[in-house]
Amino acid sequence: MDKKLLDIGCGPSKVENSWGIDIFQYPEVDQILDLNNVPWDLPADHFEIIYAQHVIEHVASIPEFMNEVHRIAKDGATVHVVTPHFSSIDSYSDPTHRWHLSSEWHSIMTDSYLQAQVSRFTHLKTKISFGKSALAFIPRFIIKLKGINWWEKKLAFVLRARNIETTLKVEKN
């Protein structure tokens, strides 16, 4: 395997020039893989960029999933995770979703309080998306003024989000 870009749960629309894995055999999928069976049949310390778009909410264990991401990534690799925000109807409309996540979902890997069980990542950025509504500027403005945590605690179910987009960096040393 020579590709250094991995698309986890790629489905029928794989990221260009990536190695695509999924539990289902879509035409774009390069390898069938059940993410709940660890370790994954992928080489360690191999991938430089990893995308996991709308997949983390389906896995049995987020810590196990992220430990495997860490194992297969090179030191310094970038990991892009997209998942529905807990306030999004999309988070609840799919009965295969096991988790309904907030913007701080990554903290067990980045704040070091579970270092014995979870691999280490550095948080680079988190973006909350609100879709294309003309009123989407309102929660964006509130987040800019008060912060994501304030909005999540006070207004998330009034001014609902769509997705959480998190970027992490793999730390191995």
C-alpha cells in the first residue's frame, strides 16, 4: 500500500487519491474493514492524512477507534473528523448512530487525563457548521462573542448546529 492518505468509512464518495475503507463494498472502496474489530488490517505508522467523515458516531468505542487511528498514523499526521453535532436532527435520525457528540468530544485524547487508555493527539481546530440557512450567521456570531462551550450549554437546542469538524495532530513522541 503506497497511498499515504486514508479515508475511513469512505462509502461511495472517497476522498481523491486516498485509500478508502468501509464496512460495505461500494465501487470506490479499496478495502472492506469492520472498525469495531481491532487491530485493523492496516500498516502501523503509515498514513500522513486521515479523514473520518460521518463514521465516528457509528463505532462501538471511540477510544478504541482513536487508538487505531493513532497506531496507523505517522507521527505528526493530520486527522480530520466530521460528525453530526448533538443538537443536529441528523445526529438522531440515523438509528445506527451510537454517539451524540459535542465540540469537546476529543478532550480525552488531547487533555491527557486518560493517557493510560487513549493515545495522544494535539487539538488543532474545531469548527461548528450550521448549514446554509440565512439565519446561520446568528449562532456563528454568538460563538464568536461567547465561545462554543457557552453556546452549547445555553443555546444549542435553540440555534441548532449541523456538524462538528475537528482537526487533530498525531503525537507519538
